[in-house]
Amino acid sequence: MNFNSKNPFLNSKRFSSNAEPRTEVHQAQIIDYNQEMTVSGTINKTAILFLILCGASMVTWWMAFNGMNPMLPTIGGAIVGFILVLISSFKPQASPYLAPGYALFEGLFIGGISAIFELKFPGIVINAVGATLVTFLVCLALYKFRIVKVTEQFKSVVVAATLAIATYYLISWLFSLFTSYTPVHYGNSMMSIGISIFVIVIAALNLFLDFDLIEKGARERMPKFMEWYGAMGLMITLVWLYIEFLRLLSKFASRD
């Protein structure tokens, strides 16, 4: 089975290497299905991670609106969260411990960055949350009813576009650090807004890859810890989508 995703740990090698080998089972053998990955189990794990993230985000949010500087936990949360993602990509067996840690530290980052946007553009956070939720539900419905089918060509296009975006962001960031270059996606020009819309579309399309990968993982009867692994991957996509909505809405607000 071929798996592909934009997430650094939701990929074919990780899922294939953790799949249980298929062997002939004697009729008297007892199979413990509680030790296998399920879609419902992954959904439950995703809900747990979401609650942890929301709880942690309230810390830096509260700091920002009570006269304290939230930058240290915000930046620290982003760095530690990224490190946990990297570790999990190489040690998926540790996902039951790393995934909650990721949600905790990423929550600190999300709370801080959300507060920064909210202080500058009041009301933007609730709009970004709503847009992210609606996008998630629409993509889930389109996938569930097979209106959008995740084919190999679909995967290839989405993965290629995602890698192109990541490369562009990285190169632009490096150039802006060492030169006076201003990336095209900065500011509120129509070109910048168009880029943000394109990135949001690609982020949304990645949700289909995540849904497909989780469903196939359950079908392949992967180990139970892969539920945390899949949930963590889905959370990464949702965080990315939310941040891109914040950026897009801030560009529209700054044009008023």
C-alpha cells in the first residue's frame, strides 16, 4: 500500500514499516483488536490533542491580555513543538507520549500568535477559527461521501505543491534575514492575498491526504500507537491551515 502525505511523519515509509505482517491465522487463535489502529480511536486521540492545544493556548493568550510578554513561551513552544515532530517522525512508537507534548507546546505558540493578531485586528481569531472549522468539516464531508477521491495523481500534485510552498517560505525567510529583500507574500497586496489563498487551498487539500492515510492505516491493521501518530499529523495540518487563515484575514483587515 502506498501512503503519501505532506506531514513529515505521515508518509509511506513510516506507515509501511509499522504495519503488522500478515500471516495465516489458526482458527483457534485469539486476535486482540484492541491493539490495532482504528479510525474511531484516531478521532478520539485527535480530540484529546485538540483539547490539550486549546488549554495550553489559553496560557499565552492570558499573558498577552494581562500585560505580560508572551513571546518567550510562544517562540519556545514553536521550537519545542517542531523538535517533537522531528523525533516522532523517527520514533513513531513514542507517539503516545510525543503527541500530547506537541499539542501542549504548539498550544503555547498558537495562543501567543493568536493574541498578537487579535490585539492588532480585533475579532480576527474567531473568524480564523470558524474558517478552519468550516474548511475541515467540508473536506471531511467531501471525503466521506467520496466526492473527492484521493488518487495517486491527486497525492502527487498535493505533495509537490506543498513541498514547493515549504521551499518558497524557507528561501524567502533566509533572504529576508540576510538581505533587504521583502518576500512577495508579505504585505497586503493583491499578489500577497492571492498567494495566501493558494496556500490555504493546498493546506485544505492536505486534509484529504490525512483522512485517506488514517483510513488506510486502520484497514492495514497497524499498531495502536499509530492512532496517536495519525492524530498528530492531522493536528499539524489544522494548525497550518489556521495560521494561514490568520495571515489572509489580517491582509484583508489591513486594507480597510
